[in-house]
Amino acid sequence: MLYLLTDEQKKKVLREYRMRLMVVSTIALSFVGVMAVVSIVPSKVIVSSHEQILNLQIKSIEGGSSSNVDDLSKKIADITNTAAYLEPLGQLLSASDVFNHLEKLAGDKNSINQFTINHFDENASVQISGISKNRDALIKFVDSLKKNPWFSGATLPYSSLAKQDNLSFTLNLVINLSKLKI
């Protein structure tokens, strides 16, 4: 059909075609530009907020903020306490040996649910919590702890004897490291 037109009409159609192509191209490029800006702006906002957070952290570290020092001190104390559990109590004794000995003294009618040990120079302190099946078994356990040379200071609060069966108890003991022999 283009061949049926005169040269002047062909030029007019070609000019119209190019005009439409330019308009469509301009709209497409504008759309791509808008999409690029919409995609970049959130990334820029996120990056700048992270940068501000990092700058604040750097300033607090460089400034030696007391809250960071306190946090680090607490973490160091926790790590030291955890390491104390792994450290032997005496020459040949470990915390697991003490626990096993307590378990033997507790017998079948008493169960130890919690075991906490703290080291000192000459002695170590132990706190045990558990459940006893009955009052008599708990009293026998405390008596065996009092008679045992490994431990001292075994006292049972009267509140632990309030019930007849399934008694919850908590005992604080001192381990005499000088008297321990395995």
C-alpha cells in the first residue's frame, strides 16, 4: 500500500511513523527511569540508616561507654563461672565426682534436679535442689550429709518438711576440699 502513495505522501507517513516511534520511546524511557528511581530510593534509605547505626556503634566503642564495659564484665564473669564448673575442685576431684557422691548419698527416694557449685580458696560451696519421695527419706539424706566428712553446713529448712510426700528441697553445703580423697 505504501507503493501506491506519492513521494510526498510517503514522506508524510514516514515522518508520522518516526514521530510515533519517538513518543513511544520517550514514554518507555521515562517509565524505565521512574522504575529505576523507585528501586534505588529504598535501598539508599536502608543503606543510610545502617550507616547511621554503625556510626553510633563505632562512637560508643571508641568512647568507652560504661554500659558496654558493664556488659563485657558480665560476660567475662559468666564465662569464668562456666569455666569453674569444668575446673577440678582439688587435685583429683571434679564437680561430676561431687555430684556422683551426692547422688549416692541421696539414694533411690531422693532425686537431685539442680546442682550449682562455686569455688573458693579452701572450700567450695554447693547448692542442690530436688524432690524427696517422703519426709523420712529427706531426713536420712540430710543426716548422711552431716555425717559425711566431704560436706559441712548441711541444714534443712523446716519449710521443706511441711508436706508428707513429694517434698521439694534446697540445700546449701560447703565442700571440705582438704578432707577429700577419692
